[in-house]
Amino acid sequence: MDYGYRYNYQYNYPVRNGGEAVLEALLAIYLIVLTLVVIFALVSYIFHSIGLYTIGKRLGKAYPWLAFIPYARGYFQGELAGEITLKNKKIKNPGIWNLLIPIISSVLGGVFLVLILFVAGFGAAAGVRGSSGVGIVVVFAVMLYTLMLAATIALTAAQIALKVLINKQILERFTTGNMAIVHAVLTIAVPLYEAFCFFAMRNRDFNPGMGPKQTPPPALIPPVHPGSPEPSVHPDSPEPPVHPGSPEPPGKSDPLHGGDVPEQTVQPIQPEDEADQTEADEEKRDEPQKTE
């Protein structure tokens, strides 16, 4: 006997495209790599800045906090190295060049990028119109790209060479032999090496003669108060200068007449009241004493 009960079950499973799964996997890998790059960059910046700050403070630099400011840190690092001497040339201000070269490189890169985009847009418009100037635009774009590439390579090479010289001159204060050159080259070739190298060198002892120049403090002169006894003169100390017209000190030889000048005693000047009292006392002593 059929009562008319029927059951209909349907299951809907979402079907994912293979391309979407690959795209999500690539996006996840990209985010992981970007996070690691940001972490490494932050760690490198902090350790590098702490190392430069400590070295600059030990050398007595006026503004060691510049080590924590972007772009200013490059200037401060060059100033820590000081004047760089090559065979026949000298770089007097390496900090300024270490600051300007990256800025010039960034500005030139931006200018060339804008020019290339402009030329590409002009070439696309000429191609749509069907004009014959597309070939000239392509040649001009290739020339711009070549010029930009040459300028970028030249500035990058100059920046790398200058940075090696700066790091070498800084590390020579703490290392011996050729280790300064080895460390300076590794700071360019190995990521994070520069940050950890300066951080490790920051508290090392300076090599002899490579530390900060210290001037001795001036000798302290004790104050002389009115009425205080004159300081004793050591027998080996030089005699004080004698001004013209001043009396000769007692016992000093007379170069004109020969012999020693007799010591002269100077009676102190007494006030009038004391002088009268002294005369009265002398008169009393001269009078005959009365006998009882």
C-alpha cells in the first residue's frame, strides 16, 4: 500500500577552480615573504642605528641621535669615518656624498620613469592613429632606457665604493690587519651583516691612537683671599719677574758695585695717635724714677 511519502535529498558542494587555489597560495606566500622582509629590515635598522649611535657617542660627536633618522644616518655614518684619503685624492666630506648619492639616484630614477611612461603613451597614441612616427618613438624610448640604466649602474657603483671606504675607515678603529677591509666588503655582500657588525663593534676598545682626541683640563689655580699668608715658594721654582723701579729683595747681589746689598729694614708707618702715645712713653722712661 503506497501512502505517497517520497524523500528527495540534494547536496550542493562548491566546486573551486584550480586557478583560484593557485592564486590564493601565491598570495599567502607573498604575504609571508613580505612579513619576513619587513621584520628583517626593522631588525637591521634598529641594530645598525644602535651601533652607530654608540660609536658616535664614544667619539664625542655632537649629534649621535642622527643615527636613528633615515637619510641623516647615511650622513652621520660618513662623518664617523672622517676624511678619506685615496692615492692622490681626498674625500673631505664623505657624509655629504653618502647622503646625496642615494637622493640623486632616486630623483633620476623617477624622472626617467616619467619620461618613459610619457614616451610609451605617445607611441601608443601614434600607433592608434596609424602615423609613421611610431618607429622614432620606439628608438627614443630605447635610448632613454639605456641612458637610465647606465646612470643607475654608475650611481650604484659609486655608492657601493663609497660605502666600502666609509665602513673600512670606521672599522679600522677596532680591528687590526686587513680585517677592516674584509668586514667592509661583507657589509655590502651579506644582508644584515652591516647592522650586526657595527652592533658588535660598538663597545670594543679603540686601537692605540684611533680613539677620540682628549685635551687635558686646565690646571686649577687656588683662590687667594685678602689677608691670607703668601704661598711658600719651592727652592727649585723660578724667581718671579722683577718690575723696573722695584726695590731689590734682601740679600740679592748688586751687579754694579759687587757684593751683597745689605738688608734694609723698613719701619711700619704708625697712625698719629699711636705715634704720640709712643713719644709719651719714651718721655716717661727718660724721667728719673721716684724712690719711695
